[in-house]
Amino acid sequence: MHPLPIARALALACIGFASAATQAAEVEVLHYWTSGGEAKSVAELKKIVAAKGVVWKDFAVAGGGGENAATALKARVISGNPPAAAQVKGPSIQEWGKEGVLANLDAVAAAEKWDALLPAAVAPIMKYKGSYVAAPVNVHRVNWLWVNPAVLKKAGATVPTNWDEFFAAADKIKAAGQIAIAHGGMPWQDATVFESVALGTGGAAFYRKALVELDQGTLTGPQMIKTFETLARIKTYIDRDAAGRDWNLATAMVINGRAGMQFMGDWAKGEFTAAGKKPGIDYLCLAVPGSEGAYTFNIDSMLMFKMKKPEDQQSQQVLASAIMSPDFQELFNLNKGSIPVRSGVNKTKFDSCAQKSMADLDASSKSGSLVPSLAHGMAVSSAAQGAMTDVIARFMNSNMSPKDAVTALAKAAKTR
Ligand code: GAL
């Protein structure tokens, strides 16, 4: 039997929550959406739960990629005081499931028919042992290159469609005295560039074998060497002040014309949008060279933790229901740069980059070139991801050779 008075929670959610409002129902949410575009996105969720009578208790932990947030979450769960919900995704959901600390969302999921609304590949990620424990928020694509066309034009460079053209454009931007590649020297950002380069130089089948299946031969093979060689070349176009720079500040460099291009997932588009910039005019969203048609996905989700008080359990159901609502999925993703994860959402207001993402997601899932993001916690265990990210970051910050890098990466991939 389910411990929560679900029917009541759902009824309250539907009638505007007048009674719960007087009890000041509350939901504490741990997240790392702290940049300009992200804060706007999360404000939409706050509004929706507030309209349902639930007060949002913000537990924001700054730090792109979510490493700091993950550390804060562990501390709270270990001390027996978890937040109601936390921004956790991918295989980490299973890791938390094994700890026996998660809430059960099956009643709300069944009432709202989540199984029918979510893509067949997504629903299992949100479940532990067959039960829903998390609510999916969006689909982010990681293999994007963000370009400021005015910077390219001023440098006499053309928009790149392959790696040769990419490096030719980078050379011209550099020669014109601008920064060719905006980057923040943080391990997760290094890994973000790395995985896009792996996809763009080796293709989806190579990516899957190496970075999802962790096949030792592929991890040390010629395509991985080529990946690191390309990464070594990319390093030479990054400015000296990159160390420790936040991703959104790197995006700001592209927005304001200090830099020409950035490798980043489409949360970067949230920054362009927040700055009032228009795709196709002020900026371009291109698939990373060589990765056109392929798609690295990163699905954000809110993982729910077991709550003792019935009113907290109710608020949690309200939050889950709000996250899956078409209104939220539309508004949040318009601001966030991502696309809705569930069906039945109005897509007419989404811009050309989002439309491209939707079309490419569809096409890549049919052609078999849809792969989970390594850098964003969708592909492997958190332990293997952490160890592999360390190797990539070491490569970015030293003179390590591509040969040594593949050996170290393959060893790191064995981390359990
Ligand atoms: C990703 C996350 C995005 C965005 C980004 C920067 O891992 O999925 O929602 O927050 O990191 O922090």
C-alpha cells in the first residue's frame, strides 16, 4: 500500500490548494540553476507550485554541472534530513535508489499517465525497480557549438561545417585579436568539450562503445587518440584566463563579442535568450563539427526523497505533477534552452534552435545516433564519470600526450 494520501494531494493540486495554503505547505528543492537564464526558468516552477498553494523553499547550490549540489545532497541525506526534491539525473537515480531513501511517485504518475506521455527510453531512467522516483524536466542537447556571426564576419571567417573549417575560422578570429573559443577551465566543462569532440571525430557508434559501454579497446584505440589530438588543438584557442571561469561567463563572452565560439549544451541558449538575443541573427546554434544528425542527450530530473510528514509528502506530489504539466514544460524550456520531455506540449513558441533540437532528437533516435551525455551524468556510474572527468581535466591542464591520456582514461573507466 502506498503511504501517501495521493488522491487528496492530487485533488488539492486541481482545486488550487486553498486549504493547504493555510497550512503553509512547503517543498524544499535542491538545484544548481543559478545563472541568469536558469534563474528565470526555475522562477516558472516556483510560480506554478505557488499557484497550487505550496511554498518553494529554495536550496540553490551554485556550480555548473552540479558537482557542488551533489556534495550538498549527500551531506543532507547522510544526516537524515534530505530535501523533498533534488536535481539528480541519469544513473545516479539508481545509485540513490539502492540507498533506500527515495519517495514513490507511482500514484501521481499513474493518475497522469506518465508512461504514455514519456518517450519509451526516458521513463525507465525515472524509475527505480519499476516505480517512479523522479520527474523529468526537459531534454538538453550537449553537442552544440554556439557562434557569434558578427565576430566571424569581422575576422573574415566563414561559419564552419567541419573540423578543417572550424580550425580555419578559429585561426582567423585569433589573428583578428579576439578569443576564438570561450571556455571555462572547470573539469565538467572540459568533459563537455571532450565528449562533443569524441562524437564529432569518431561518430555515435564509437562514442557509445567508448563512453557508454566503456569498451577498453575502443577507449585506447585510434579514434580516441584522434579525439585527444583534436582537444589538444582546441586548447590553443582558449584564453589564459579560462581557469575557474563559470560556463555562463564564457557564454557571455560570445554574447558580447569578446569571443567567437563556445562548445556547450543548450542551457547556453538560456543565456542568449535572457540577453534578448535572437537565433540565426545574433547567434548561431550549430551541431559540433562532424556531429550533425547525432545527439548527446542530457535529461534533467527532480528526484524525490522520502519525507516523514504527510504534508511534505503531499507537497512533493504537487511538485511532481507541476513538473510534468504542459504549461510548465513549455515555459521552463522556453527559458532554459532545452525542449519538453513529455508529449502534448505546445511547441509553436520554440525558436529555430529548439526546433532543430526536436527534429534531430527524433531523427537520431530513429537512426541510432542518439547517445547519453558522459559529462552530464547520463552515460555511466557517477564514480566512473568522476574518474574519467579527472583525466580529461588533467589533459586540458598539462602537457599530457594523447597516448598517455587514452591509457589513463581507460583505467579511470574501470572505477566502480
Ligand atoms: C547540466 C544541467 C543543466 C545545466 C548545466 C549547467 O548538467 O543538466 O540543467 O544546469 O548543467 O549547470
